Amino acid sequence: MADFDQELDASGLNCPLPILRAKKALASLSSGQVLHIIATDPGAVKDFEAFAKQTGNELMEHKEEGGKFYFLMRKS
């Protein structure tokens, strides 16, 4: 995965907590900075896709590995 400015570990949290934590973390970043999110909730993939569309933040990439989901989101 690409470089990122901040990491958020939302492992073990269920919807909507990963999104809420990501929203808070993104608020502390500057435009163009990248947040790396780790989640274990399978619903997080759809949640983060929808969150990106709603907020205009760019979901750069996401992948699943070993039961964990990894997301890179760039603040708009």
C-alpha cells in the first residue's frame, strides 16, 4: 500500500464505529493527506465506499488480508 499520514485501527469495532472514527481522524488531517484504516467488520467495505461518495474524500484503495480490511482514504 501507498504511504499514509495517519493510521486508524478500528479492528473489533462494528458499524458504524469504524466510519465515525475515520470521520474524526480525517477531520484532523489537512487536505490531500492520507488516512490508513484497518477494520475487521466485513460491512466496512460498503460503508467506506458510501462514505467516500457522501463526503467527497477519495477511497484510493482497499484490500482484504487475513480477515482484516485495509483502506486508504485521501482527504479532499
